[in-house]
Amino acid sequence: MPAQKVDTAWLLIFIAWLIAMASTLTSLFFSEIMHLEPCILCWYQRICIFPLSIILMTGLFPLDKAVLKYALPLAMLGLGFTLYHIALFYGFIPEGLKPCTQGVPCDDDSMILFGFLPIPLLSLAAFSAIIGLLLAAKPRLNP
């Protein structure tokens, strides 16, 4: 396998790791510093993003092409929760299918940052970017 392909794959996985770490730290900032209590769907997304920070980092040193086998399904699961959360946030999900019947609502105004940016959209951007980077790295890891 050419060294340039390996270097490019490593860089793509590294960027995916940076996004996962930024997402993890941002999530913790929202809950621990800003005191925004996460809804149930936010917890499901956290369950997917937190381990990605560790999985992607351990796959970098040394570069392990098996990291895609573990990271990609977890990122896709997180994206699924995110898409459901966005559909719920924008009112596409009927009231009877809302998982947040008790506690923090999943479509509350507290989910909006700076008056216009819903937190679920940040999650959508993070999971989509991670998936895109991992898919771009995949052919570079296979001879």
C-alpha cells in the first residue's frame, strides 16, 4: 500500500476524531457549564459520540484499518438518532411517537443556540462529517 494513501487515510480519520472530540466536549459544555439538561434523544446521541472519541483515537496509533469496522456503524446509529431528533424538533413526528414525554422535552426552545441554531443540527453536522470522512478513508485503507 503506497505511503501517500496511508497518510491520507490517517489524516481523514484524525479529522473525524477531532470532530468527535469537539462534539463530546461541546456536549459536556452544554450540560455541565451551561446547565442545559439533555433530553432522552440527546443521551442516545451522546452514547454514540462519546465512544467514537476513544475508538477513533485508538485507531490512529498505530493506524488500524479495522477502526472503520467499529466507528462507522456507531456513527450511522448516531446519525439515525439525530435524524429522528430533527424530525421531532421540526414537528414531523406525531405526538404519540415522542420519546420525551417526561423530563426534558426533545423539541424545547432551550435546544436553540444564539436564537437560531438548534442543537440537533450540530449533531447532524458532526455525525454526517464523521461518516463522510470515514467513507473517504475506507478505499485508502484497502489495497
